[in-house]
Amino acid sequence: MVTPRIVFSTASYGYLQESLCAYEHCEAGEVETRQFPDGERYLRILTESVDRDVVVLGGTINDTDTLTLYDLACATVGAGARTLTLVIPFFGYQTMERRVKKGEVVVAKTRARLFSSIPPAGLGNRVALMDLHSEGIPHYFSGEVRPVHLSARSLVLGEIRRVGGEEFVLGATDAGRAKWVESLANDLGVEGAFIFKRRHDDGTTEAASMNADVRGRKVVIYDDMIRTGGSLVGAARAYLDAGASSTAAVATHGVFPGDAFRSLADSGLFTHIVVTDSHPRSLELADEQQLEIVSIVGILAEFLGA
């Protein structure tokens, strides 16, 4: 008989913990948490972890969640976990994944170093990350933790095909994402399109040219992440100005800070906006009619062998 993995979660990712524990060989771990009057957090692992395979699930969506994830991971190792798997569906801090100006802090690297400092479980630690904006981020982890870069590719391909139908063009937001979009387009057997942008002295950009003829054709725009949606809106307008019959958007991570989603929906540019549930913000917007959400839980379960 296989002993189930214990899955602990930060509060923000309780929805994925619940979905994951519906699979065989996964058991929800219980954590007691409260806040002291001065704002300090109290955490206590209630589920026995000695000689158990432990999963700690959460995203680095803000500093508080990041530290909670770190604290829970350290606590499970201290409680005697046999193995530790950190599952981080959305790894934040990717805006600062490299230094451009002298003195800039590469926060993606410092956060990776933080997680690398988690004490090793009996048979080792690993961290699972999904559809990173920069493929170099796994190399920022070191020491006792082994990074694994999971892909939502199969899920994304299915959604792109569903939204696009049999005849469409797969578009990128700009030439910088062209290689990834071209790879997806090849798998789908469709044409890939991307936009060459011209940057002005004031920092603004405009579409200068396009590599494909989109006149009278549907364009499904893929990006790994939607934050404010500015690049997505600019790309959709460029494709429509070039004669596309319609545009839709598919992304792995829906971050949507503030009123970002409302701005996208109100633009009237998109027939569909599809994201996964890798970021809890998507669940907060689940009642929005224009937003379609698909779950990554199957990918996580397959990775964990559940």
C-alpha cells in the first residue's frame, strides 16, 4: 500500500490543495495559523510528517506568501519529512530576473537563494516551477534543492485549439516571444505571427511590421503571463489593424493586478480571454463573463505521481 503524500499549502493556494488532494496518494496537511497583535504570524504544523513525502504548495505572489511558503517548508523538514517538494505554480519577481542598471537587485535570484537555503529533507528537496517567463531562473537555485521546470504546454495547446477552431493564426505579443509561439504553432500545424515594434525616445512603442498576413483570419495571441495587459492590447490592435477578423488571448498565468482585467475586457478587442488557475487572482475574477479558467491540477498530480 502506497503511503499518501502530505500536501501543505499557503492560504492563497488552498483551492489547489483541495483539488490536488482529490487525487489518490495525496492527503491534505493541516496548519494552525493566526496573527499576533503586532502583526507577527503564528504557524504550527499539525499533521505528523516524520518519514513522509511532503509537498508544500504556494506561489510567490507577494512577500508575505513567499515567507509563509519558506517557513512551512522549513518546518516540515524540521518535523522529519523524508522528502520535500516545493510546488510553486507562479514564481513572482520575474520583472527583476536580470540586472540592467548598475546596482539593481536581481530579486528573482535572491528569492531563489532563499528557497535554496531550506534545510534538506532526509532524501532531498526539489522545487517545481511552471512556465517561467525566463528559462534561466532555475539556474538561480543552488545547494540542496533540485529545480524542475514544469510545462503547461499540453493544457495551453488544447485551449488554443478550442478557441481558435480549425483555421487561425497563433500570434505573439512581440518578436521577443516569437520562438516560443512558433514552437506552439508548429505543434498545432498553424501559422505563427509576431510583430516587430519600433521604440520611441519617450519609451513608447508602435507596431512597425508583421511577419504574417492575417487579413480575414482569426488570431489567437499566446503569452506566458498577463499582468497589466498593455502588451496584449497593443498586439491585438496591431493584428486587427492588419485585417484580422478577430483576436483572442490565451495565457498560462493570469496576474491581473488592480483593474487590469476590467481594462482588457472593456477594450472590446478579445472574443476569449483564457488563463489557468496558477495564480489565485484568476479565481477572484471567476465570475467575470469574459474570463475562462482551466486548472493545472492534472499537471501537478501527474508530476507528483498522484
